[in-house]
Amino acid sequence: MYEGTAAPVLKTSRGVRVALQSVNVEAVFNNLLCETVMTQVYRNVEKNSIEAVYTFPLSSRAVLLSLKVTIAGKELQGMVVKKSTAEEQYEDAITDGDGAIMLEQVEPGLYTMNVGNLLPGEEISISFTYAELYFWQGDVLRFILPTTIAPRYGNMEEVGLQPHQTPEYDLLAENSFRFRLTLLGILADAELDSPTHQLTIDGTAGKSIIMLATGEDVMDRDFILNISSNQSQKDAALIEQDIDGGFVMLASFAPHIPAPSEIPPKSIKIVVDCSGSMGGDSISQARQAIKNILDHLRPQDWFNIMAFGSSYRTFFDRQVPADKKNVTKARRLVRSLDADMGGTEMKRALQAAIRIPGPPILQDIMLITDGEVWEGREIIRTVCKAGHRFFTVGVGSSVSEGFVRQLARETGGACELVSPREKMADKIVRHFKRIYLPRTDNVAVSWPLAAEKTIPRDPGPIYDGDTFHIFARFSEKPSGRVTLNLTLPDGRTLCQSANISGQAFTAEGWQELPATVARLAIHEALADESEADATELALKYQLVSPYTNYLVVAARAEGEKALGLPVLRKTPHMLAAGWGGTGSVMRESHAAYGVQLSLAINPEIKYRHRQQTKPDYFVNLCNKRHNQWLKPVLQLASFNDLRDCNLPDRIISALKSISDRHDSETPEELVVLAFLYALLQSAIGGEFNRNTARAIKKASKNAMPDQRLINLMATAFADISKDDWGPNYPLVDEDDPETGANYE
């Protein structure tokens, strides 16, 4: 249908057409609250129905507020439903031939858009709104719009990514986006600077509009805008009505904490990522960061430097005084640092850094990394128990912002992000100000009325000049002032107040839902709730969470339904600008990052053999059959097909016996279908991938076997353990023609 047009069609290097046609971003800043509308347009330019899947980044602090879908001239609103329900209804819609859209959170800052049963020639526009609270760091507020996911080291299953969600990369891809940002309130007259993109700025009274100078740009780096203001008053308080008649207030403070007369010695462990992904811009930034750190150390301080990749090494065997001799030696060794240490085995390195002997004072770790690891949550859980503060420096054009921020926050430290064109010295100065100056853990907020609840429960440490946000809920509408009271370690007390004024703005068309501030507060509180309570709150406040997804089902008339099952089409990412020294031969395996790049780029792909039990082996071969050519129909219709997938002969004989007992005239195809359907419902069925499971469900809906036959199958195989299927068999990966092994 699309073949006859002359319009260009984006394709991957393998010739596969890309469904994602455009991305448009419009954001509005009102003081520290930013609401962003992102619109993704998908079009099927193929002859068959497709399922477009796009795993994409947002800020780790983004809170989704609404989802709107326009398809075939109809506008549909998304609803947040329980994750398991959303997945079930999405799959039912797919096998029924209806359109389906599901937006799910993989982890903070990482989302997957699923667009199912997009018909040939059909176009769909998906707009979602999200809000984010921003923070002053001194006089600078940093706006970030992630555009691509840099390849990460480790196992993608660590964050729950399914095979269809895993990011893929194409060196020839040129995904592009359009952007418009409006600044209101105190930010309208701020100084603006972008180290990543060329901009046009149109300033009028009380408003500034920022757009890309080129109209659109490629999505190979984070969009960063530094907003600077030297206004002394950065404290504010907003209040909005909650869904049940109560009120929710957001109080924001940027405290001014004076320096003490004496600063005690500090012990700082500098840990630098020297894995292959840091090649190019990132390792240059890392070397500069260490030089700046050494410039700020005082003779009474203690320090050490650790470099890590697949292994790790320290410059000294213990923390050493920052005297002239040791600092000079460190400067000489820093010159030799390069991104030549293999994979990013960060967990092991940080555990070793924590064990480095030092003086009996508070130990701080300055971590310099791009953060590109999949096991971020496990790393944070591990190091949080050690009592070290982590001050992270995220470097590169596509930093894993969620990980480096959360690591700093959970350990009582702070985070700075640096793009390749920014000055490193300013970031290091700010970190040392946090390390050297007193922090406060003794935080109290005086509200004009007694608060029913405050969020977060534990506000954590507060550093000079860094914004502190806190929410409170009231049964009545308060008025007046909110006061922040801080007690410093030396006994000094500080007070700052903000007037309650104004309301935040709400996503258009969603006035029937709680207002933005109330939803931001609940989203912040979900982490402290049980799964059951968090799910209930997320449903009530319509929030995407680890337990809930956005879902839209576009029902189609009988003659308009998709025939068969859709072909999977992932949207490939552009490789982040400067990632791993792009353009040169890499020293570490891209396969370890889950990157599907060609062997010509990286010939050092490592393999491993796995052992699987017979049922796993059978299921795996079934999956391979349905992955091959992505045929959207059930590829198993006879006993010979089952035998080709290495189903043991004795089980095939049992199938024939069951069929004869049921009805010897039952077609072989229905017997096979009944067996697969029963297997899908069993514990073993969880190993079927989406393609195979969908094919079985679709075939069952078209020609459901007799229920009695299904029951016989289920009864016969319910008690079969994996060991009953036969001995272990090596899993052969047909993708590797030489060794037949799996990518590591």
C-alpha cells in the first residue's frame, strides 16, 4: 500500500523498516515544576500488520500524568491499570486482531511503548504528559531530556527487560526530534546555555521560548539546558486540592548553610570507570575530573585512586595523606588512565573500594562513571550498608542518570552530571563544597497547620545551595508561611521561610484527576509502601509504577481486524555520541552490553555454553521456529513438527494414546494444539517467548480444541517433572555458525 509512494522510509542497516516516524517534545517550566508533552508518531509502511516496540529513556524523576492516542481519526485516553491486567488485556487484543497500546515502566527513567496490530498503511499518534520537579544546584538549574540509551554492561534481566524490550542499536539510524521549551515565572529572565545543542531563544515579558536552531536534531545525545539565576529568593510553596477534598502542599527550599570556622580532615576515595564504554570523551573528562580533585585536596586530607573495568587496581594500598609527594605521584599515574580495562564490573570494584583501609573518620567515595550498567539496583543495595557517602560524577553524552543520582541519594551524597562540552572544574568545586562544608541530617519543617502526612518520610541530608523538596497533606487548606529549620553538627540553627502562593498547572483534559502536586507527592510515596498499597494508590491516582501500566485498546469491527499475528518491529537507537570512542576498534565486548552490532565492528564477541533440561530445550527450539522470519502463525501442526523440536518419542506416543482415548478421528493438528495449549498453562509454559505464546493463543481462538481433550492433556502432563523429559542437552544457538554457542 505504501510501496507506490516516493516518500523516504527509514530503515535499519539490515533493511528492516522503522515504524517510529517522528518525536516531538514540548515542555513548560513554571518555577521548578516542568510539564512535558512527548508525541511519538508510528506508521506501518509494510504489507503485514506489525507490533512496534520502542524502549526509550526519560528523566528518572519523570512522573507520567496522561496518555492520549489518535488512531483512524479517533482520540482515545489511556487508563492506568494493574500491570498483570494490562499485559493480559494487551495480549488478548493482539490475538483478537484489535489495536493495542501499552506504556510500561521498566525502571525509573526507562520505559517501553508497545504499539500492537498496526495495520498496513496505518498511522498512530501517541502523546503522553509527564511532570518533573527540578532542583537548584547553587545558581544553576539543569534541564535534561534523554534521547538515547547508551549500551550498558551486564545482564538486562537485572531490570526485568523482556527480549522484545531490549534496546537495539544501528549505526546507520538517524532518529530525530523536535523540541520547544517555554520558561515562565522566575526562570523567564534567567541566563541560558546549552552545551549539547544550538538553540534559538525568543524572550518576551515574563516568558522565554527555546527551540532547536536547526528545527530538528538527531537523538544521539542528551539535550541539556543550563538555566542560571542569581536571584537570592529560591524558596517557594505551592498548594493544590487532592482528589478526596484534602489539600497537598509542595515546599521547596534552597538553604544557605554558612561555612564553619574549621573544617576537619576528610578521607576521599576516588573511583574512576576505565571500562571500554568510557572511551573517547568520557575518559578525557574523567582524567580532568581527577586533576581537579587533586587540586582541591588539602595536606590534612587523605585520598586514594582506584581504576576499574573487568578488574580493578588502586594507586596506593591504603588511604594516604594528600601531601605534595603523594599528590605528585598520583598526577603522574593519572596521565596513563585509559578506557582499556574491559567490562564494567562496578559492584566488585566498589566493594573493594569500601574495604580500602583509612583513618578513623567519615569515608567518602567520589565515583566518576558513565553509569552504563544494568545491575544498578543491586549495586545500590550492596553499598548502602557500608556507611560511605557517594558523590557521583556522571560523564558522557548519554549518562545513566537514574543510577548515578539514586546511588548518591541513597548513600547521603550528591550527584553532578557533565556533558563533553562542559567545564569539569565547576562540578568538582561544587562537590568539594558539599564534602567540606557541614551537611545537616536534623531537618524540621513548620507547617501553618498540623500535617496529616509528610513525604518523604526521611528527607536525608541537605547541602548548601541544593534544593530540598517536601510534600505535606492537610485536611483543610492552609495559608501563611512554611518554615525550614535546620540544626548543624556544631549546634548552629538555621531558618528559612516561604509564602504559600499559587497553584501548579495540570495536564489539559485531566481536570477530573488529582492535580499535579498531589500526584507528584503520591508518586514519591510509593517507594515506602507495600506492593499492595502502592498498587492501590497508583490506580487511584492514575500513576505508572512498577505495578501499573498505561493501556489503550482500539477495538475494530470484524472486517477491519488484523489477520494473523503482528510482526515485531523494534525501534533501533542511535549509538550515543562519543560512546566507547565510537569510530575505533573497541577492546571490550559489545555483546556484554546487550548491543546487537555487527562482527565487523567488534570481532571479540565471547560465547558460552549453557546446559538446559529437555523441556527447556524443546521450548527453546519451539521459540526459535517462531522467531525465524517472524512468521505470525503457529508453526507446529503435526507430531513430526514436535519431533523436529526434540520432543521425546515417548511423550509423542503418549499424545497419540490420549488422542485415541478421546476420539481417534480428532485431527492431528488439534491434538498438537491441545498439547501446546496445556503446556502453555503449566509451569513449563512460562519459558515460551511472546511469539510462541501468541501463536498458540491465536490458533486456540481460531480453532479451540475440545475442552475434554485439553483436560486430558493437562492431567497427563501435570505431574511430569523436568527430569522426566530426559537428560540434559546443550543449547545450540543457530546464530553462531561456527561454535553453536550463546552470546555471553
